[in-house]
Amino acid sequence: MITPPLPEQIELHRDRMWRRDEELRVESAIDAERLIEDVGFANTLTDTRRAGPSLYIAVCGRRDVSLPRNVQKDEETSLAWFLKDEVMRRGRVYYAKLAGGRSMFVAPRLISHFAAVWMPRRKDEPLILSPAARRVLKVLRREHELATTDLRAESGVTERAAFTRALDELQRQMKVIPQDVIYQPTFSYIWMLAEDRFPEELRKRTERKTALREIARAYLAGAGMSLLGETARASGLSRVEAGSGNHQLVDEGYAIRVRQGIYALASSKNG
């Protein structure tokens, strides 16, 4: 299916909200945090082939952005990577590999909504988490923060691939996050419990239906219009879940349904 071109007013809306403009481009960690707060959630090092806002696109400050083959020698990619690390260290927004194993930022106002969709309650962990993930989580609940090598050794999940899968699983379930990264003498992330960094946000209980609506609202507010399947691809929700969120926005008058699967801000109707 060929995706129809967006109206120019929507492209201009995205230019402003997603910082696809040279005058608005992200140049510092504070700029990056403001972007994330404005859009609600954002990809990290993705280009225009991936739906949704992206730190890398915002660093480039233009619409048509493609990741270069040799990212190590590209100044824009290097800056995006540096800012990703700085934002992670500052800890003012949520950062982890979330749905689909994608590295994403989430604004504090949406953390409880993402958790309502993806984070199991502690009593349900034995039914949902793999044995390896439970072993890693048990160590972090005792130690609170550990470097990758130490965490692998302490957990007893010594096989590298199994350990990586366990960490990815715990990030996806919003249990564990990287809080820092060290490049010398060897590369390593420092891991911690998500609830230690964002205790209030992750203690807050949110109804799943409400969460779907607010995630959809955040995407539509930043995008101006959501094409078929776009909210799902950008957020990691299923199409059914994204559709439920968008339908709620139509019911409350925040959005209009342009046609099946395509939604726009109601405020743009007369724009």
C-alpha cells in the first residue's frame, strides 16, 4: 500500500514539534529533554524510515534524514549518540529498550501510562518473566545498581546471549533501565531498577484504557495527523490498542476521523 503524502500544514506541524527545522534543531541535553516533554515519547537513533519523532532527526534539524553507512564518522550521529548518553545520565526522562526492542525516551508525564500497558505487577512476575530475567532482577533488587559484567556474574546468567535477552526483557517490561554508560577501559552500561529512578511515576496506577488514550493523544499532538497504523508503529502498541486510544480521542472531540485508520487533531479542522 502506498502511503499518501501528508498535507503541507501537517508537515509544518511536525517540523515544529519534532524539531525538523534548522532553527529548532536539538543541540544540547536540555534541548533533547524539551523535545521529549513536548512529544511525550521519541525514538533515539532512527531516521525517516521509522514512524515518529527521533532524537537523531531533531539533531539533524530537517525532514529527509537517513542514517549514514559509516555512523562513526558522521558528526550528526555522533552528537545524537552523545546527547543520548547525557540525557540518560541526567535521569529526567525515561530511557530504555521498550516495545519491540527499540531504544526510546518517555516523558515523565507518560511513564505511568506506558507502565499500565507493559509493566507487570510484582505478584505477576513469576508468571510473566523468564527464569533468567527473574535472576537478574533479584540481584538488582539487592544491589540496586551494577555494571553489565558484574550483573552477569552475580545473576549466574553467564551465557552472553541469554543475559542480553534477559536484560532486553526486563527493559521491555519496564523493570530495569540503564542509568549510565562507561567507555573506558571497556564499554559497559550501569543498570538500575526503573522504580528507583522513577518511584512516583511507577507507583501511580493508571487504567489501561486511559493509558491507551493518553499515549495516542501524545502521538497525535506531536504528529498533527496519524496515518494508518502510524500510532502503533511509533509507540509499540498493537493496532487494536492504538485504535482504541484514537477512538477515545474522537469521542471526546480531541481528534477527528478523516477516514478509516486516519486521525487528525480536531483543532486542525479549520486550519
